[in-house]
Amino acid sequence: MNRIVFPTNENMSYLSKVESSFEESNYLTVLDVTGQNITEVKLIKNTHPHTSDDIIKECKENHFNVLILPNKENLPIEELKENGTSVFIATEHKNVLSTFSDFVQDKLIKVK
């Protein structure tokens, strides 16, 4: 199972629009995914981690495997990768479900 995270401001499950950054979002919409199937959708209040260590800790504690953002942020990419979290950029502002579909179809850009 993978946990895929999207920054959102709406409490509309996977119909929420993906926001431009973690800092600007009120919520994190988390998809629990097995293969290409969504098994559960969770909404977590964003704690707004400010430091690299906080971001890594949040991902590690919540077992986030993938972060999906519409813009590249100043994230500790190398440290996230070392802890098993990949970061992808979605160039179009869509809702969570449409962005997840793009992820499954390899249409998103992996940050290296």
C-alpha cells in the first residue's frame, strides 16, 4: 500500500482542488492506494511544518510515500527520498482524483 498526499483547502475528499503548496493548504488529502486502486481517502488538518526536519518527520510518522504538488517547493528532496518519500509535480491545477489519474498514467514530473 502507498500513501499519496495532496495539499488542499477544501473538505471535499478526492474532489478537492490541489493547492499550490503545503504552506498554503489547510488540509492534506491522503489517498491510501493498493496498485492503482484507492482503498481509503483521509483528510488531515495541515500542521504546517516549517523546517526540513519537520517535513521529514511528518512524512515518516504518517508513512507518506508520495507527495504531489502543483508547484516545486523548497522541500528537502534528498532527505525525503532517503526516507522513502517521492515528490511529483502536477503542472495543471486539477482536483485530487484527476491528479491521481495523471499520476497513475505517468503524466506527472518526478522531482529528482
